[in-house]
Amino acid sequence: MRTHKKLLLSLLASTSSLLIAPSVYAAPVVLELDYEIPVQQNQVAFVPFAGDSVLSPIILNDLSRTELNVTSKDLPQQPRSSSELTETLPVWQSLGIPYLVVGSTRTNRGKIETTYEVIDVKSGRVLQGKQSLSADNNQESLRYAAHVIADKVYELITGTPGDFSGRIAYIEETGRGKDKISRLKVMDADGENARTITEVAGSIFSPTWSPDASRIAYTVQRDKSYPLIYVQNVSGGAATVVTPYKGSNLSPSFSPDGSKILFSSSFEGSADIYEMSAGGGKLKKLTNWPSSEVQPNYAPDGKSFVFVSDRAGFNKPQIYRYEFGSGRTTKVSNSGYATSPQFSSDGTQIAFLSGRSAAIMNSNGAITANLGSTGIDEAPSFSPNGKRVVYASTQGGKGVLTIKSLNGGESFGKSGQGIIRSPVWSSSPE
């Protein structure tokens, strides 16, 4: 719905904190503008950056999948900077959109330099001043730069860092039995730019990112061999075996500083939780119950970890917390069947499987969100800011990655070539 108005705008000297040089008028200036004003429900107006055709679509796509309600349509002007709004700010204010994003790109010594501003439309103030970013002139660097800019724009408006520049690792399986091929893949958080990190004849399980997003630890099981944990640099190179033990070595988890790894292993009998250096070496056994203890996951502060145990009875797995300082163990989950715990980055939430349904609970075990049945026995993984989760499911016989907003943003799916398993979201690369 739109209203058509002829605006008589009396523009007086600006006393706002807009980062421009305000004009001083001897008398009011009257502009007559014939403009069709749309009735807007959006919070952010995004003007595609001047001189750019690569970054802007990615930034707009990222922001459009949040709760912000972003638009680039029906805008009265295409400014490239706040200084171009000297006489037209009242027109933007009449739209009722709280925030305006403008910017431009240029080439400098082979680099693409981007400057951009987030403007509080009501006051004309530029939030934290002009922002700038330089990137190499290639697709990979420009995609990453666009995600970083989207992160910053989101943070300037909401106060919470964005989650667009982190990446998602996942497993894609094709074939069965001896013909099964498993690929460890990594894609951008918008579901694009997928590439294969490693491929094996056999199975890959439970990938996990190092805190700086430079390495991935994962388990490989080939035909007639024990499951072994490998650590590999995402940028390339050979993977290193860190658990050469004759047992099921599963579910690695990096410590918050990246120096250690938790994992479960059955090489001494029933499965227990161990801790070791991220490069392998001497083990420290942390659990010693007669039951099976698996799927450890460090708390973000490194003072504890959660894990799964069937000590309550056969087929009644529950989630427990182990405290490093005291060695004390306490039960966390309250549901009848709870597995695959993964902390949010602030430690206040735990994603897990409640039976066959992906769910989220708080640190006291109360379920705060139920995401429904995924069809695969795997839990969701939080985005870096905890506002979204990614999980795998099967739809129509195909594997699907679903990225779901937890606060009103758009959710979307990405299908794969085969079965998709164990997606996990990284922090932003350093």
C-alpha cells in the first residue's frame, strides 16, 4: 500500500550529529518533490554500494535473513555517503525506516576498498562513523568481505555481532556399504561456496571446529578399521591422526583456547571421556563409570564440559556436566532421551536431541525450543551469536541442511547430493 504526496519540505540548517558539513541558510529553503512514498514495514534501507556489483547482493541477502526486515526497493535516492543527505534527510525520515546503509567501492593497487556507513535516520547520526574494509580482488576474498560487512552492519544496529562470516562444516555421504563415499565439506553461512576438504571411502563422523576456525577435528572409519580422530587445516594439507588407539575414538571437541581436545574412546573397555593435547600425545582419563560416556563438548569458559551417559539405564541416555576444578558430575537433562549436546557460544544454551527431535535447553535443563524431528540422530549447532542454528534432515530421500532463525528471521534449506550429517558452525576466521 502506498500514499502519493507532493512534499513541501522546509529544510533548515541541520543541528544533528550527522557526519557532514551542514549548510547555513539565510532563510528557509523550500524543495518541491513529487515522490510516491511507500508505507514501509522495514527497519533498514540498504542502498547498493556505488561502483559495486559483487558485495551488495551478498550483504543484502545476509541481512534479509535476519529479523531486521531489510529493503533496497522504492528508495527515493541512491546516496553513496552521508554527505549526500544534506538536503534530503527529511525525505528519508518520512519513510519511517529507522536505519539507512550506504557505501561505495573503488579499486586501489589491485585491492577492492569499501567504505560504508550505517545512519540513524531520525537523528542523521552515523553509527560509529565511517567504516572501511580492503579485500583482494578475487571471488573468495570478496565473498568473505561481504559477510564481514554484513556482520558489522548487523552489530551496529542490534548491538550483537553478526554470524555471517562464520562457516559451516558438514558431511555428505553417497553410496552404501563398501561403496560409501563420505566427504567433509565447508560452505559459507549463506549456503553458498561449498568445497570439499577431504574425501574417504568409508564414514566420517562428528566434525568440530577449532576456536580460530583454522582446523577441523573429525573421526574417520574405513572398512575393517577402528574409528580414528584426525585434525586437519582447513586451508589444505594432510590430516594428522591424533588417536591411534584400538577402540572407537569419537566426538572430538576443542578446548576454548584450541590447545586440547576432548573425545570418547573404548580402547580400555567401555567408552570413557579423555582429554589430550590438540596435537595428540598423553591422555588424561576424566570419566571412569561402568557405563558408556560419549559425546563430550567443552563449555565456552573451559571450566566444564557436557557429555552423554547411559548410566541411568539401557536406552535412557542423559546429558551430564563435568567440572574440571572439582571433578564433580551433575545431571543436566530432564527429558527421557537426551544426546548430542552442543553449547551456544555464551554457554547459556545447549542444543541437543530429545528423542528424535532437535531441541534447545537452558543450562538448567529446561527445554526452551523444540525444532521438530530431523529424521537423523544429530543435534543442531548454534551460529556464533546464538541467534540461529543449523541442522541436517532428510526430505524426499535427499539430505538437507536447514539454517533456522531463533528470533524471527528467515529460515532456509540447502539440499545436497546424498545424505547430509553433522553440520557445525564455526566462529568467524581470524
